[in-house]
Amino acid sequence: MPIFHYKGFRPDGSETTGMIEASGLGDAISRVRAEGVFPITITEPRIARKRKLFEKTDESFLPNVTRQLATLLSAGVPLLDALMSLSAEYRGFYRDMLIAIKERVSGGAGLSRALEDFDAIFPESYRNMVLSGEESGNLDSVLRKIADYLESQSEVKAKVRSAMIYPLFMMGVSIVVLSFLFTFVIPKIVKIFKDAKSTLPFVTVILIGISNLFIGYWWALIGGTAAVILYAKKFLRENRLFVDRLILRMPGNVIQSLYYARFARTMGFLLGGGLPMLKALGLAARSVGNSELQASVLSGAEKVAEGQRLSASLENFPPVFVQLVATGEKSGKLPELLNRAADSYEEEFKRRITHAVSLFEPAMILLMGLVVGFVALAVLLPMFQLNQLIK
């Protein structure tokens, strides 16, 4: 529930201010009056109203602020002082948010409860880990684990982005070059052959047709491309389960390793933080990113709730992964082995995506070579014919 700031008078006439937790403005007024205060103003913090505008900004904030808070607490700085120091490090929305969290904590709420108003920034798994740290008295240690986890996830995301930049750049350059070629260069060349009024080779006719298509129907090409992209997005959205199931069935898929790494990393992180198995499974299932695998994990959670071992409950996972889970269950080191499995699958993902990118470059060169060869053939063949006619 949101926190409201109020200002009013006590029965003895003295002025007072404070904060109160309520479901709405009317509830806040009732609660303030119940405390014997006549309210003059009751306002909801500005930060809570603007939270939705900042849901996807600055992905580095969460791992950074978590690491900083863990460092301050481990150095013996009280939580309120640590939050105030952190608020001085940031500007704008994040500064206001940290101040609001600090005010909630100073009002008697736990840190995990104070974070609930900002669930777009602090996900459920984060808040549950903080709660576990508060209950165990090891908040600084738990925050360090959270920071390690977030930094690991950020590193994987950065690897994916950097790997995609080069292929997308190459594709964009290729599209621009081919569009310029067929729109401005080819028409000037083929005009010579049209004026000759001789029978043109089939490849030259195709080249002229493509050039005319780019010149006269460029709007249809753009509209058709946009329509294909929109339809593909709609198809993926409406057939998510089918597509995800197909991805899992494809051998040697790059994305599979990322799915397994996400699940193993999140499970190891949550179990290592003291969360119960069923709660950890529910949260880890949401982090996988594959609906088929998510359904498999949730189904496994139901079997675990019935008393079955986790290793015997997991489906659609590779045998090596299941064996690691079984070993962890027997040795009592499940979180540690899950983290090792995550390290292994993340490394495998990095190797596979690097290999895929390395294959993309020669493939693009080959494709451009074929296009250039086609254009050269379409231009040279009629030249040879004209030369024969002249002789």
C-alpha cells in the first residue's frame, strides 16, 4: 500500500506531521483521525504517482545501488544512514525513490516492505531475498549475493546485445547498398540495352524487373516489409508456446543454453538466499524466458510439493543438468552446484553465439558476392551479344 504524508493538529492544538500507510486517500484520512489528529493536508508522495514512467530506465541502477548498499551495511553503517547516503549519489527519479524508501523505513517498515511501492524497479525475487536477509540478520551478505546475481545477468545481456550489433549493422548496410544499386545505378546501365532494341538475356530481364520494382513500387516494398514484421510479431505472440517448444526441440540451438543458465542461476541465487524450494521454483520459472520450459518447471514444482525430488521432477532439461541437480540434492550443496551449472551454460552460450557471429560474416560476404555476380552477369551478357552483332 502507498504511503501518505500528512500535516495536522493534535487535540491540544500542537501541529504535527507524519506518514501513514493506507489503501487510498479516504482510508488515509480515516487512519489519521483515528490517531487523534485533525488533518489539514494529506498527500501521496510524487514518486509513487510517476513510478510507471521510469519502469525501463537505466538497467545499471539496480546492480549498482545493491552493491553500494551491501558495502555500506557491511562497513557497519546503519540502514537509514546508508539509504540517505545513496540518495545523495543519484538525481531525479532515483533520488526521490531512495528518499521515499528511507522515509518508509524510518516510519517502522522493513526494507523489503518499503521496496513494494516500487515493484517495477525491485522485482518480487529481489524483495523476497531482502526479506530473507532481514529475517536471518544477514542483510549485507544477502545484498552482496543479489548484486553478484544482477551483475552476472547484466553481463549476459550485454553479451547478447554486443553480439547482435554487428549482424544487424551488416544487414542494414547491405539493404542500403542494394537499394541504392537497384534504384540509381542499374537503371542507367540497362537503359543502353533498352535502346538497342535487341533480345535481352533472361538474367538481364530479371535485373531490369527488379530495378523497376525498386523504382516504381518502393512504397509497396516498404509496406510489405512492415506488414511481414507486424504479422511475424503477431504470430509469435499468439503462438508463443508452439515457437518455444520448437526452439527447445532444435538441436544445437544457441538460445537453449541461455534458458538453462537463467534457470540454474536464479534457482541457485534464491536457494542460496534461504528461500523455500517451492517459492524459488515459482520465481525461477518466470525468469527462464521460454513458456514451454516455464510450464515444465511449474509442473515440476507441483511434483516437488507432493514429495518428489527436484531432479526427478524436471522435464525438458538435459541429462547432465538433471544429474547435477541430483548430486546437489544428495550432497546438500544444491545452490552451489546450480551456480556451477549456470557458469557452464553461460560459457557455452557465449561460445555458441561467438561462433554464430563468426559464421555470419562469411555468409554475408558470400551473399553480397552472389548479388554482385548476378548483376555483373546480367550486364555483361548483353554486351557480349552487342559485340557479336557489331562483328
